[in-house]
Amino acid sequence: MGSDAWTTVADVAAGAFLLGGSFLAFAAGVGVLRFPDLLARMHAGTKPQTLGLVLVLAGLALRIRSAPAVWALVLVAIFQMLTAPVAAHMVGRAGYRTGKVPSATLVVDELTVDMRRAERARAEQMRAEQMRAEQMRAEQMHAEQMHAEHDEAGRSEDRPASRE
């Protein structure tokens, strides 16, 4: 296979990757616009969009054929694959906490249990902090009272005894 044949194969593969990636990115956009709820839109906005971007980047790498540019495209793909799931997770969690996710659509709901557990732990922590604060106030009042009594006793010793 000669250099011209390899160039032709690479160009055809690049075109196929670019078309496939473009189709997936388009499908992601349509899904974001058309799906009914937050979780479905989030799924449509992350899964096909990420794969579509990776396909477009692979098509560009096959077409450009420059080592520094290819490495830059690889870095873009890696960062996209690392950040898109995290962003989708955070959006889904925020939507759930703000009530934008209807619980009837969920098959498994593990977040409610975790949120209740966290609320109970937070309430216990607040009670413990209040008890510590009350104890510190009581100790401070006791110390002030003892200091005042000590000062009063010191003043009574400093006064001369009255002679009658």
C-alpha cells in the first residue's frame, strides 16, 4: 500500500469519523431540546456529545497528521471524557436536591437515603455544638462569678475594720 493509498484511506476514515461525530453531536442537541425531564436531557447532553466530540477529534487527527496537533487533540478528548461525567453528576444531583427530578421516574433512589442520613448527622452535629456553646457559657459565667466573689472578698479585707 503506497503513500497515496494510505492518504486516501485516512481521508475516507477521517470523513466517516467527522460525519459520525457530527451526527452524534446533532443528536445530543436534539435530545436536549426534546426530552421531557432533567435526567433524560442530561443524559442526551453528555453521552452522545462526548462520543461525538471524540469521533470528530479522531477525524481531525487522521486528517491533520501532525504529531503536536494530534497530541493536543488527545488532551482535549481526555479532558472532555474526565469532565463531562462529573458535570453531569453535579447537574443531576443539584436537580434532584432542588426538586427538578420527579421521583416517579426513578427506578432506584439511593440519594434520598443518603440525604436523610446527612440531614440527621447535621442535626446531631448542630445539637452537639449548641450543647458545647451552652457549657462554655455556663463555665464562663461560673468563672466570672468566682472572680467577682474573689474581688469582693479582697475588697472586704482591704477595708479597715470600723471601730465603734
